[in-house]
Amino acid sequence: MERQVNIVLYEPEIAQNVAAIIRTCVATNAKLHIIEPLGFIFKKEELNRASAGTFDLVEYELYDDWEDFCEKNPSIDLFCISRYGEKPHSDFDFNSYEKPVFVMFGKESTGIPKQIIKDNYKNTFRLPMSPQTRSINVANTVGIVTYEILRQWDYPTLSKTEVQKGKDYIMSERWKDEK
């Protein structure tokens, strides 16, 4: 089985966060899994602009509820990001992990249900942060965690140089001709 980051959103409530996560998934070749119910209507028209036109490029799957997700993904190891985790996400050695990685992020208002965290506690992590704050925006958290996993894997399938304008774009000074 090929390594892949799988982003699991548990009952997201804010369309703009999901749109930003779609953009991150496209940029990182991650698959998006969305567990309903949602706090918004999941429509391309609503998400495409905020996702910078990447909606048609994202690989995603919608699930009716938590049970549906579990039935369709019976043999995964689930990682959870929660303020209740006791170690940073960067402490886990994802480089030694050969299976696809599934990382769950909770809904904006309440996070991941406590029972799911308890059932997956050995794979529950947190982002280190100031004691005065309870959490970081979920879309930002997805980016931080996804890129940490990919960094450990040396960014497979991702370009490390500019491809759209060319890696020599800045040094060639072609940018001076742009408006």
C-alpha cells in the first residue's frame, strides 16, 4: 500500500475552513474524508471560490456519520489531533509508518468526541501552543500536521521547485515584465 495522508474532518461546521482544507489537500495530494452532519451545505458553488478553484481537483469522500466512516475504513490506524493529546504531532515517527495515515480533526465548536479520542489515545497528538489559547484554527492545523508528515517522508510526489513559471523565474528577472 502506498503512503498517503488522509485528512478526516469530523462534522465540520464552517464552509470556509473546509474550502481552505480542500486547497491544502490538493497542494499536498492528500485525500479528504468528511463525516456528516455538516454545519453548511456541501456544494461546489459554495466551496470553489474559497478553495481557490481547486474543488474539482480534490479527492474526497463524504460519510453519513461516524459509523459509516468506520464501516468503510475498518482496518486503519486513526490519529487524532486534540488539545487533550499529551505529545506533539512532531514526536511521532511517521517515516516508519508504511500504511496510509489517517488524521482526524474535530468540529470547530467541540472538537473530536471524547470517546473517539479515548479509543485512539495512543495516537492522539496536540500542537504545542501558549497556555492562554485552547486551539488553533482547524484549517491551519491541517496544514501544519500534513506538512509535518510529508516533511518526514521527504515530500513524495510534491515539487520542491516552482513549476508553473519555472524554477529560474526570479533569477531570470522575467518577473520584471509582469504587471
